[in-house]
Amino acid sequence: MNNEKKFLVSKDNILSEVAKWAITQSPYHRPDNLEKVLDELDLRLGAWTADIMGYRKMTYKEIKQLLDKELGSIPQFMLWNERKNGKQDQNKFVSRYSKEIKTI
């Protein structure tokens, strides 16, 4: 028996949460191509099959699997994980007093 908690989720919920977290986690005022990512995700979600008035019952795991699959195949989304300046350094440590302290 599956005891995972289910949430009522709409297509708009998914799109708005992706936009919210993209902006929240971006070091810029918004990530590049945010509109393109949302448009593509909207297309990939297609005709939203809903259980209750536009909402679908989904577990956290189902939501995560859906987002991993759909967002992971959108090139503009994947570019959000790349540095804009093209440098390949994985980690940099900076303070408010100096520009660069150490590169690992």
C-alpha cells in the first residue's frame, strides 16, 4: 500500500513554481530564456490530464520525476547550470572585501 502524501497540482502550479524557483536561485534578476523554458515546458506538459477541476493528484516523487524528465530535456534550462563567463572553475570563494580568494 502506497502511503505517500498526494498533492493537488495544476499545470499552472508547475509552471509558476518553475518560474519562481528559477528566479529565486538565479544570481541575476532572472535567468536567460526563462520565457522560452516556460513555453517549452508548457508544450511538453501538453494536454494536462486532470482528476479534479484542472488538478491532478500527485506525490512529491511523481512531481520530481515529471520535472526531471521534462526540464532535463530542455536545452535552455540546462544552460542555467553553465557559467555565463565560460570559465570552467567549479568553485570560487569570495568575500565582500576581495574579488577572488581561492579557486579549487
